[in-house]
Amino acid sequence: MQRVGAYVRFGSSIPAALNELAICMAGRKWGAQYEFYAHRKLAIDAGLKPAICDAIAAGTRPQGMQDDEAEVYDYCTELLATGHVSDANYGRIKNRFGERGAIELIGAVGYYSLGSMVLTVDGVPLPSGQT
């Protein structure tokens, strides 16, 4: 699993900010506060607007997303909610990032869902003073 994680984080063809968006969404889905906390910072450092992360944390659709951000958001939202992705959402991601990118987003969501569940079950807390 460590090799999968390294690939998802460092070898993906998905731009870092969008990959971190997918990771934050997985952390939020599974209630993994530490996962979300850690990857929120990485997402912002990679260029994602803090307001997008804040909306995800609040469980609402972010406003003012760029087209690529909205496409990744829709793809991951559907995947996390249903375990499936419609042909329309898959097609948009495939057109933008290729089939490899479409599969890598599934890998990111899956890998970080596993990590999020482990952190949640284990009760890993936020660092002191963080909310």
C-alpha cells in the first residue's frame, strides 16, 4: 500500500492542486479530520483556493471553481456518493486528463478513503489548537 500511496501523491498525472482536492474530498467523506487538515494545507500550497477547501469542510459545493476544479469535484462527489461515475462525468475527466488521469483519480479517492477510515477508526486527533 505504501507504493500505491507514493504513486498517488507523487506520480499522478493529475495536477497537484486537483489531486489534493480529491484527497480532501475523501477525507471529508469519511470524517477523517486529521487527513483533511493535513491535505488542506497541501492543497492550498499547490494553488487551490482556501474557500474551496472551506466549502468541502462544510459539506457544500464550492462556488467559483475553475472548470477543471468543478470537473474533479463532480467526478469525486459522484464516486464517493455512489461508488460509480456516470459516463458524462467520466467523459469530462477523460477528455481533460486522459484515461490514465480518470483512473488515477479513482486511485486517489480509494487510497485516501482507506487511509481516512484507518485514521477515523483509530481516533487520530487534530494537532493541539487546530479545529
